[in-house]
Amino acid sequence: MKFDLKERTPQLIAIIGVLVLVIVVSLFYIVNKNKQIDTMQQQFTVDKQELEDEYEAISMQYEGFKFSVQNDSLLYKLENEQAKVQRLQEQLRITNADNKAEISRLKNELATLRRVLKSYVQQIDSLHRLNTELQEKNEQITQQYQQTSRTLNKVAQEREQLSEKVSLASKLDATGINIKAVNDRGREQKRLSRSNQFVLSFMITKNITAQPGERTIFARIMAPDGSVLTKNATNTFPYENGNIQYSIKRVVEYGGEEINVTMYWDIEEFLMAGTYKVDIFADGNHIGSTSFSMQE
């Protein structure tokens, strides 16, 4: 049988056309499939990156709690939970993006981590509210304490002022103070050379607020040169914040009524002419003064 090329040409062309079409369709399918695979691979990578970002966000939240949580027990639990998150982060880092089973497992773990984190957030919020309430309560108590302290201080000041007023009201007062120099016959003298004694007399006025009882009266006679006449340098009495010398002292019985007091100083030393000053004290208070002049 003789092969006729001309007769077979149309058939060959048809076969070749079919083959070309099959090849084109196959190439299109392969290219499209590769594109789909690339797209899926890119999506797997994106999904993994998003999952890594979510794990990182949770880890950072736990890190932030360290600076705001003061409860040691709760802080220990938070640190353990953060360590768990970091272990899962490491597992995710070494997992291929197209490992669907592992990625799915890590997504489920993430959901669990979120629920645990939410419970801790609620605990921390509750502690913060409780701390805020305690702080407000402490501030209220502090304000009440300060107000009470101010009230007590005011009462103490008023009491002190009242005490000062009572002390002032009960203070003795010497009036009609007179001092003169006399000779051995009791006659008043103007010259020191003729004098043997100073006679000091005064009256303590009536004061019903003063407590009755014995009173020690001190008299200081100061010479023109500023020195105090005294028989002994140890003759002192307390006054204000120290002790000062006195010339004469006398104990009297005071019952709140007027009382006349006379005190004597024997002139046994050399005295200079000039102006002398006399000050009278009782109960730690200065109750009167006068001055007088003497010639040689």
C-alpha cells in the first residue's frame, strides 16, 4: 500500500494543532497553578507574620505589667505566663509558613493566651480600683487627721492663751514703792556718810484671782555703776531663762487682800553717790520698780 503524503497532510495538521492546543492549555494551567502556589505561599507568610505580631503584642503587655503591678504573687504568675508566650514565640519562629497543622495549633494556643491575659487584665484592673479606693480613703483619713490636729492645736493655743491670761490676772503688783536711807536712830538721810540702812516699803495690791499662800518677795538694789548690792554672790533666784542676784528677800503670807511689806538693807560697804534703782519680784514676775538718789 503506497503512502500518500498529500492525502495525509490535513490529518497531520489537525493532529499538530491539537497537540499545540494541549501544550498551550497545559502551559497555561501550569503557569496559573504556579501563580496560585506563589499566592498561597505569600499568604502563608503573611499569616505567620501576623501571628508573630500578635504573640509579640501579648508578650509586650506582660512586660508592661511588671511596672504597674505591686503584688508579688500576681507578678510571679505574670512572669511565668510571659515565659510561656516567649516559648510559643520561639516555636512559631522556627515553623515553616506552609506548615498548616503547626500554624493552626499555634493559633489555638494564641486564643488560649488571650483568654488568660484577659483574666489577668481583669485582676489587675480590680487591684487598681482597690488601690485607688484605699488611696482615696487614706487621703480622707489624712485630711481628717490634719483637721483634728489643727483643731487640737487651736484648742491648745486657746488654752495657752487662757492660761497666760489667768497667769497675768493672778500676777501680784507692788505699788506705793518707797525706799529711803536712815541713820541708826531711824531718821531719813540724804547722804550716804550719815546712813546706816536702806528701808524699802511697798504694798502688794488686792488680787482675788491670785492663789493664797506664802510668797517669797525679792528686791534688787542696783548701784549707780550697775552692780547689784548683795551680801553673798550665791544669793540668786530664777527669773525668765536664768538666775539673777537679789539684795533682800522676805517671805510673806498673801491671802488675796492688800498687804504692806517692809524690807531692810544694812549698809556695811562703801557706796558711791548717784542714782540707785530698786526692782521687786515675786513668783518669777517683775512686780514693781523705783529709783532714788543719794549724796556722799
